[in-house]
Amino acid sequence: MVFKAAEAGTGTRRYRTLAWLSLYAAAMAYLEAAVVVYLRRIHYPGNMLSLFPLKVWSSADLLIEVGREAATVIMILAASALAARGGVRMFAAFAFIFGLWDILYYAWLKVLIGWPVSWFEWDILFLIPWAWLGPWLAPAAVAALLAAWGGWVLGADPPCRFGLWSGGMFVAGTLLVLTSFLGPAYPLIGQGTEAVTSFRPGAFQWGVFGAGGTLMGAGLLATLSGSLHESSSDRRLPDCR
């Protein structure tokens, strides 16, 4: 009875943590969306719903925006470190917050200004180390994967670990996804204003992105399926803490 009560209490704490992290992600997503609305009103006063042709920012404004993006990642990392213990669980908390934040960011933009207007509309995703470009649906799909895995690890607390195989697949997939995002703007590096303002989205590298997303998903799944295989042989893996 004491064991069951303690187990129930632990489960309650886990779900309470998930609830607070969800609230944090939703609030951060609204804050991010609000900032983007203000930026679009400044830089796209004629049509806030269209990002292309791209606008050229001053070096000072660009540096401020890069700093803001870095601060956002630090905020998510700090919340993850406070919410979970152990490397894998901290990463799960980061994945959950980051994924839910990104999904809700687009949801808030839709509520606030009616954007995105189509499923495959391109967005400026990030600016570090240079502009990430691609259809908003692509990062939202990755975000859903991260949020689902992170939420499962934090809520169910299954035995899991990143091994050489699972970690290698996840890292390789992440690099492919990043390649698909960083590729479109790569030819613009070092070019002048005219090259930036004349850029128009072309064909997105869905093949590269799809391969990367598949590897990422396989790597995350392997952290759990490997633990199920081990448990079937009565050999317990350390859990995610």
C-alpha cells in the first residue's frame, strides 16, 4: 500500500510538471507571436501576411533579433534544467517545451493576424547562424515529434537511454533537417541587398527533410523500444532520470 501510494504521488508530480511546462510553452509562444506581429507591422506595413520579397534589416536590428532568439533558447534550457534531473530527462523537457512552443506559436499567429494562410507557406524560421527558410509545416512537424516524445518520457517515465545507435540516428536526422532549412538561404551569404530582396522561395527539399525527420523519429523511438527489449529479458535499464 505504501509503495502504491508513493507511486501514485510520483505520477501526480510528473503530470503536474507537464501541466506547468505546457503553460510555460503556451505563454512563451504567445510572447513570441506578439513580437513577430510587431516586427511585421514595422517591416511589412503594406502586407503583414507576405514575407517575400524579404526586407533588409539594419545590422543593429539584426543583432538584436539574433540576441532575442538566443535568449529564447536559453529560457527553454533553463526551464528544462529546473523541471527535470538527468541528461535524458532534461533533454525530454527541452524537447517538450520547444516542440509545444513552436506549434502554439503558429497557432497564436493564426489567431492574431490570420497567418499562415496556407499549409505550405514559407517562413523565416531562425537566424542563427544564418536564415533558416522553409514551409512552416516542416518545423511544425518536427516540433510535434519532439513534443510527443518529450511528453511521453516526462509523463510515463519509461526506462530509456540514448545509445550509440539511437543517438547516431537522431543526430544524423537532425543534421539533414537543418540542411533542408539552411540550404535555401545559403546562396545569399555574402551577397548584396539586391540578391536578398529578389529572393523568392523555390522548391523545398522535402526529400532531405523527410529522410531527416524519419531518422530523428527512429532515433527517439529506439530510446524506448530498446528499453522494452531489455525488460523482456528481465534486465532493467536505468530510467530517464
